[in-house]
Amino acid sequence: MASYKKEKGVVWDWLTTVDHKKLGIMYLIAGTLFFLKAGLMAVFMRIQLIMPENSFLTGQTFNEFITMHGTIMLFLAATPLLFAFMNFVIPLQIGARDVAFPFVNALGFWIFLSGGLLLSTSWFFGGGPDAGWTAYVPLSLNEEQLGLDFYVLGLQVSGIGTLISAINFLVTIINMRAPGMTMMRLPLFVWTSFVTSTLILFAFTPLAAGLALLMLERIFDAQFFNPAAGGNVVIWQHIFWIFGHPEVYILVLPAFGIISEVIPAFSRKRLFGYTAMVFATMIIAFLGFMVWAHHMFTVGIGPVANSIFAIATMTIAVPTGIKIFNWLFTMWGGKITFNTAMLFASSFVPTFVLGGVTGVMLAMAPVDYLYHDTYFVVAHFHYIIVGGIVLALFAGLFYWYPKMFNHKLNEKLGVVFFILFTIGFHLTFFVQHFLGLMGMPRRVYTYLGGQGLDEFNMISTIGTFFMSAAVIVLVINIVYSAIKGERVIGINDPWDARTLEWATPTPVPEYNFAQTPQIRSLDPLFYEKVHGDGTMKPAEPVDDIHMPNGSILPVIISIGLYFLGFGLIMLEMAEPIVSPWIVVALGGLLTFGGMAMRSLKDDHGYHIPKSVVKADLKKLGGGK
């Protein structure tokens, strides 16, 4: 086993890294790029709807944009952005030196990225998928639309990456906790990430099965969903929503976790009702699997089934209410600092409540017949996804940015960003409630004038301009802060926070903790500030530290999966320039060859010598 780390060039280092912190930053960059791409599509769609009978986009382009917007936002933007924080923060919060399987962690990122790029390749082969992000059959059985094959294969590849990353998080949280870090001392962000990973395990598997069936039907002429051949279109809806509804909680539970970290830190108080918050998270996750059919009230599954799913849906309001009140009680009487992170976190609470209230309205099955497929649903959904998850992501970004990039984001620009985004968000989506109540159907690319819809559509589009301006301010802030932002090198804890990640040096060394810390309480760093000397007590003497080697194999395997998927899609192309089976074989060779190399090659990692660790402790360990 080597006793040193080989020096690498910058690009090679990032391509081969298995460091959870670097992978977290890579998830953040990739998710942001997909977020900007899908956001731009949303702006184009709103420009199309700014006036009646507008011709800015054709109906076909609008359908492709609306499909790709939803698919990218949920699978390729929100999920990786949350994985960015989960990757970077979880090992630091539980006192671990890395995740349980660093190689698998890198593999998960590269496979997710190759799946996203495969889906995006559709633009170069006739256009994106156009059947909506739910890909309802028989719309998604249209053989003339090659984009749907990219949807099916791209999401299957991407889903493999998400699934193995979730398994990695589960094993990490169960097995890698520092001494004294019991399950009931885990920070809420770790708890919600743990429950989310469990949800991914059970929700992504039916999606993978459904996508495999759809692939077999589209490419190999199987007959599962086509009514003309004895198939059943409702089966797809059940499969999709058994995944699709938990997916909302897969995204929103880590957002709850971020809020549960930011609010106590800037309220200078312990999180109110920690135990109740943990069990509320579990109950929400359990109930989230019991309510998929509330997306299908109008399908005709009968009044008894509709009633059961309606009641189960309303029940979710109880544990969610517990969380809302606990965040309010945490802030109550606290010494609140309203910086940008706290502004986003505190505005999350009423915004998410509004989305939750309209969710209860939609849960009433008889009334849902009126709301179904109208802009009311669009408004509700975006109050949950943007008003809930995106606001939490922004709060987490400003909160953990100093630990990730060694400097703070500019606060003045942050406040401008918050104001513009909040105004834009409510202008865009609040009026869509009224559009829905007035009967405007969703997913239409134009409408007739004189129906009372013109003004609200104009306001909604103006709102997207505010949100776009806000995102531009955020980009300016990132660039400005990188050049002139307040440096926190040598300052471990710039927020005077409570949890363990703020006990690590800034910048965080590759091994995270020179000595594994001894955990003595919930909010371990705050406990040491009150009952100790403000630093964590070591649970082991200084010694050599074992680290994993980097590897290029995750990149090779994910490239192989890209070509494997692309080759299968080529089977549907009219005149491919090479035989699709050659591309499939090349992809299989790269994928399984990479796996074989990983299995056959002995790789025991390397050790960082004790002398180097001691030198680092002397150099980095003194900051507070």
C-alpha cells in the first residue's frame, strides 16, 4: 500500500476524484447548469403565454420545452443540487472521513451526468421528448418521436446513479458515525437525508421497472400499455405515481433538513422539538408512499378508492404541521440574524404553508375534478417545488458556501437577490391560482383573448423576468465574491453555528478530521462551546490516516452506459450511419470492462503519515 498520494494535474485530479467534498461541488455545478437550462425554457414558455394567440414558439416546441423543463428540474437539477449538500455535509456532520464507498460515490455522480447528457442529446436528433414529464401512455408510444427514446434511456441511466448514491448515503449514515453520534444525536439534515435515501431505494425501483417496460414497448415492440394490443394505459399511471409522489418528498425532506439547520443557527437556539421532527419526517415518508392515486382521482378508480387516498393525503398535513410549528417555536424568542440564508429560510415557512394548503384543497376528490389539469395545479406544484425546495437550496447555498469555497457570498447582493426572487416568484405563481380557478388548462401553448386570462398571464410572465434578474444577480454575486468576498480561511465557524461541520478547519483537509471527534451531545459543537473549550474532544490519538485512491474508472463506466443507451436509441433511427449494435457493443465493453478492471485490480488506497497530520493540525487546527 502506498504511503503517499500521487501528485496530479488539476483536470485529472477532478476527473478521478473520489473525495466527497469535490464530488459535492461537482454535483452543485452540474445541477446549477441543468437548473439554468430548464429555467431558460420556462422563461421562453412564459414569453409565449404573455399574450393571447402569440406565435413566439410553435406548439411542438412548447410541448418539448414543457416536457424537458419538468424532467430536467426534477431529475437533473433539484436532485443533484440536494445531493451536492448531502455529499459535502453528511460526512462532516457525522464525524466521518468520507462516505462508506468513495468509488461508488464518484460512480453515482458520473452515471447521473451521463444520463442527463444522453437526455439532452435528443435536441440534436429531431427534438426533445414531447409527452410531458409524466410520459403518459399512449402519448409516449408515438414512434415518430425519437426524443421519447432519449427520455426513456436517459432517465434509466441517470436513475442508476441516483440509486447507488442513495445506497451509499444509507450505509454511510449507519456505519460511519463518530463515537457518541447516536441516531438521536444526528443533525436533522442527516436524518432527512437518511429517510430520503430510503425513499429513493423504494421509489426509483418501480420507476426503473416502468421505464424498462416502456423501452421494451417502444424499441422491441413488446405490448404492455398499448390498448389496441390488449395493454393498459392506467398501469403506467400507477407505476409512474408510485414513484412520482414519493419523489416530491425525496426532494422536499432534505429541504426540510436544510431549513432545520439554518433556522437554529441564526436564531441562536436549539431546534425546538427535535424528537418530534425526526418522527414527523418518518411519518411523512411513510404516508408519502400511500397517496400516489390522488394524482389519478379523475381516472375513474371509484369513489371508495378516491376517498381512502383523499383521507390519507390530508393526514400528511399533521406531521407537516408539526414541522412548521417547531420551526416557528425555534425562532420564537431567539436572537435572530436576518442575513440572506435566514431570509430564505424564514420565507420558506409561509410559502410552503401556502403550497400545503392548496395541496389539501386538491386532496378533496370531488373538488379535484374542477382543479384537475388547470393552472391551479401548476401554481400548487410550484409553491411546493420552488417555494419549498428552491428557497431551501438558496438558504443552504448561502449557509454552507463559506465551508465549501473558503469565502462568504456578498450579503448586500444576497439581499437584492432575495427581494427580486421573492417578488418574481409570487408574481409568477400566485396569479396562476386564479388562472386555474377561471378554467385555464395547463400545458396549452396559446389561448384566445377576451376570456379574462390576458392580464394574469401578463403578470405571470413579468414575474419570470424578476426571477431571471434575481438569478443574474446571484451569478454576479458568485463571481464578485470569488474575487472580493470575505475570506474565511483559518476561520472554522464563521456563523457561530452548532453542528460538527463547523468544527473542521477551513479549508477542510482531504481527511476531514485529523482525529475522529468524540460526540457528547446533540449540537456537539455548541455543547463544547458551553461545556468545554469550544473545540471537539478527540476519540483517538493522532495516527496515520488511510485514504482511498482516485480512479478514472467511474468516468469510463459512465461513458460506456451513455453509448449503451445511445446505441439502443439508434435502433429506432431511420438511417443510422453505423450499425446500432456496434455502438451497443462498444458501450457494453466500456461498462463491463471498467467493472471487471475494478473487480480484478487490487487497490488498497494510501496512508497520510502521522507527521503530515501533526503538521496540518499545527497549521490548520487553531482557527475558530
